[in-house]
Amino acid sequence: MKKEPIGKLISYIHRSNQKILAKHLAPYGIGSGGQHSFLKVVLRRPGINQDQLTQELKFDKATTARSVKQLEQSGYIERIPDPEDRRSLLLHPTPKAKEFEPVLKTILDDANKRLALYLSTDEEEQLLMLLHKVGLSLSESED
């Protein structure tokens, strides 16, 4: 078997998965570019600020700002001034986001099941362990 570059395979899988997710999320006004990831974190950590969100998801500040703006325009999050730091805005899920949360969870769970469709439970666990190892080697390179 010809040895393919690991990064190329990971990139292909990611792009393909993002296309499928975009198709399933579009009817709800959730765009591509990882908006679902931002919404998921805001739902899990209401009151997070944009800098914390950027750090947690490892996106750049511009991508975070764009996604937050789009999610706000779609009615999923609201920005509230931080009472302790007036320059900072805290991100909170709206009632629309909270109502959508179980749908989002189902869409993301289905996507994960699709990715692991041809893997046994042991293979899935091994793949996750190996991907974490690869990720660790990259995070060490960033320092």
C-alpha cells in the first residue's frame, strides 16, 4: 500500500465532514467555518468571552469574531458587556440556541457515527488515541 501523507488524509476527512455538517446545519441558519463548534462551547460555557473562545477552540481571532457575529445575527448568541471589564463582551446562548441544543447534539453525534461507521469499538478508540498523539506533537511544535 502506498504511504499517503497523514496531513493530507486528515485534511480530506475534515473537509468532507465539514461539507456534510454544513448541509445538515444550513436549514437552521448555522453556516460553515466551524460555527457549530463556537455555538457548542457557548452553550457549554455561558458567559465565556471571545478571547477565551478563541483559545479554547484554537481558531484565530478573526475567525472567532466572524463566527460570533454570524451566530449573533442568526439569533443563537448574544453579547453582553462584562460588568468587571467594560471592554470585554460575554457570550451567552439565547433561548433559540438552548432550544436548538438537542438538535445540534444529534447532528454532531450522527456525524461522529458516520466517521466511525466501518470501525470496531477498539479501532475507534485506537484511532482517537493516535490522533491525540499526533495533535500532541503539533501542539509541542507551536511552543
